[in-house]
Amino acid sequence: QIAGMYKGDFSRKSTLSQYGFRLPSCLDNRPLKREEWDAMRPQTIFVSATPGDYELDKTGGIFVEQVIRPTGLVDPPIEIHPTKHQIDNLLDECRRTIDEGYRVMITTLTKKMAEDLTEYMHEDGLKVRYLHSDIDTLERIGIIRDLRLGVFNVLVGINLLREGLDIPECALMAILDADKEGYLRSKTSLIQTIGRASRNVDSKVIMYADNTTKSMATAIEETKRRREKQLQFNKENNITPLSIKKNIDEIL
């Protein structure tokens, strides 16, 4: 946010001054650059579920973990399935999850893939919707609410499924093209996506891939490490994991 404020302000004003709509001096009235803010900020605590290279560099790689949840929930088990016959396999997994009374979230790489998969699953008899950036905020909230209410059972999306979605009813997170290394399949993105399935006691994650990338291996290893620590804590303290209870609010 801080780095982006300066860059966005500079980009906008430099274009305006270049074409004579603003005086060049307008560039002097600007937000702080990131390094200027860094130089003046006080002692700082960075809080993140997935600290980035910047935070780890500033702290010398030292961080305090908080992997134990009050509900006793553990990180989900992860399965890797081959891409051959992946859609048939995915349909079977969806039906199994829906029969147990839960919801499914599927993440693809492109809008076109999300729309095509949604259409195919709909023709196969599943109640499914897709979610991507072309859908406005209010409609997005309505779609997520309908998923939780069971109006439909399967939600297909792209990076919108990565962070900030707490859906306790979701017991299956399917990641298509998990081995396509890039921004949407980086270590951080995969860990955040896996986290969408960490709200339900019966949840699991399926990655569809023919190869195991470095990002996949790191995300799987980190999830496994956390899961083992959580299971050990639950065992030592006689804790039975419980799914999150979250009200479904009305849309105004």
C-alpha cells in the first residue's frame, strides 16, 4: 500500500503535467516513498499469515508463529491427483463432498477456464457459479452468501478465492493447474488457497498436477509441518477440533 501510493500518485500527476493539465510542481505534493516511510517509522510488528520476503528480510528471518487455533482446527490434508481425467475425478469428488452436506471451491488460472468449467459442471447437473473480477462487489457478496446457504454447492474462481474468504461450509478446495508456476501458483498463493479449507474439520485440498513444482513442494511441506504441530497440541491438551460457526448475514 505504501509503495503503491507514491507510484500511483507519480504516474497520474506526471501524465497530467506532461500534457499541460497540471503544473510540474504538482509532483512535489506527494505521498512518502517507501524508503522515506521506512526511515521514520517507529519499532514495528509485522502481522501476516504469509510473511513475504520484505518482512522476513527486515526481521532477519526471525518470526513468532501462531499456528494453533482456538477451535482446535488443523490445516487440511493435501492430495495430488494427475491431470488425466481430472474433470471426471473432480466431478466425483464434488458429488461426494456435496452428499456429505458441504460446499466445494475450485480455483482456475483464467476467467475463460472458470466460465467453461462452470458451464460444463452445470450441464452435468451440479449447482455451480463462478466468481471473478468482472463481477461487482455487491453481486460477489450475494454469490458467497448463496454458496453458504446452499442455493448452489460449487464455486469456481481465480485469485478471488485466495484470501479473505471464510466459508466454514467448504470441505473441498480443488486447485487446477497447480504445477503451472507463476503468480497464482506461487508458494504464498498456494498456502493462502489451502487456507480456505482450514475452516472445516472434514476439509481437504486436491491439487491437480503432473509435476511437483518448488512452490507446490514448499506449500505442502509447510502445511504438513503446521498440521503435525496442531495435531500434537490437540492430543496433548485433549482438544477435539470443531468447525467454525459463522452467521450468514442478510444483504442490505
